[in-house]
Amino acid sequence: MSAVRIAVLCSGGGTNFQAIVNAKEAGLIPDGEIVLVVCDHAGAYVLERAKKYGIETAVFDRKSIPDRALRERAILETLEAHEVGLVVFAGFMTILSETFTKKYAGRAINIHPALLPSFGGQGMYGLHVHEAVLKAGVKVTGATVHYVTEVCDGGPIIAQKAVEVKEGDTPEILQKRVMREAEWVIFPEAVEKVCKELSR
């Protein structure tokens, strides 16, 4: 079987995209191949990262295309044109509709910077998650890779990794630790696991 064609959807710096690329280059994702980066922010640094590796990009900027349904349709058409088999959400700020999640059911995964089902759902993204974790006073947080469904952060869990919350943590310090110790470790592993299943 040929490698599963992967599209990474990202809105920002692309650190998780980088972790996946690094794993691919190290031979840790033999069953997948990144063919496209889709971004909803024209100035996002992930586009520079993609360019460096010669990976094609498609930008559907939220300011230029404020209509979410139009933007989603354009994204779907682009994924179809690139024959994408797996959609990887890596900090993508556009919430997509049930039409999208149904079309890519079992073929779309997301990373969340907490141990779901805790600290998930609407409005829980980026630093907001780590602020909520610290406010709750929990001693352990982490990251979760899950399938994308119409329920925000509610899809079946593929992988989780715990990270200690330390005395004196700020949301920014905790965010970096969760990325380094959990996200960048389990996300590439989950990508390969799902690609392997899809290529059977």
C-alpha cells in the first residue's frame, strides 16, 4: 500500500506540524506522507515551515473569507483535490461543521493540550486551557490526541500522556512543558498509528 496522504490544518506557529515533520524525516511515520498544509491565517509561521520542506500550502484567510461555510467548502475541495486520506488538526482555529466531520469520520485527528475529557470543549484552546488547569489546582495535566467528531474535543481518544504541574507554573511555562513532554511525543506516534490502520 502507498503512504496515506496527510493534510495538516494549522493557524499559527506550527510547532506540532514541525514535530510531525521531524518524525517523518526520522523514519518514524513510514505509513504517512504530508502533502499539504491548510491555514486560515495568511501571516502564520507554519507557512514558512512548510515552504522549507517543499510542502504545498493552501491559505483560506479568515479576514479575506469571513464566511465560515464558504471557507469550509474551499477547504473540503482542496483536500479532495489533493486526495487527502488523513486530516491532522494542529492548532486550527476554525471550527468545522458536521458536514466536514462526517466526511472525514475516522480520518481526522486533533491534539488537545490537556487530559480530555477534562479542560476541553468550546473556548478551551491555547493558553486558556493551561490557565484553567492552574486555576483548578490539579497536579497533573498533559495532552490528548483524539478523533475529530461533531462534538468539540469529544471524539474517541487515540493517545494521552500525563505531565506534572509544578509549583510556580505560569500558563506559558506549563504550555511549553506540555508541548515538549507530551504533544510533540504522542502526536507523531498517533499520526503513524492511524496511518497504519488506514493503509491496511
